[in-house]
Amino acid sequence: MMIRTFLIVIIIIMQFSTLINVTLFDGEWNGLVLALHTALFILAIGINTEIKKLKQHRNN
């Protein structure tokens, strides 16, 4: 799977979790959704960093 595809999937999960929280739960799970978004963001940054390191390692 390409890195862009993975990052787009993470964004879609974040958007749908917000949508579900607002529409089904009336915003009652804001803390949980915020924690999920934070974890997904950190995961995306980590993956992006590792891919960049691998690309730099291959070029050297």
C-alpha cells in the first residue's frame, strides 16, 4: 500500500469518527474521539518519518 493511501485512510477514519460522534452520540464521546485522533496523528507522523528515513538510506 502506498504511503499516501495509508495517510488518506487515517484522515478518513478521523473524519468518520468525528461524524459518528456528533450524529449518533451527540458529542458525548469527545474525549475518546480526541484521544483517537491524537493517536492516529502520531501514527501518521511516525510512518511518514520512517518512510523518509528509508528513502534517504536508499539514496546514500
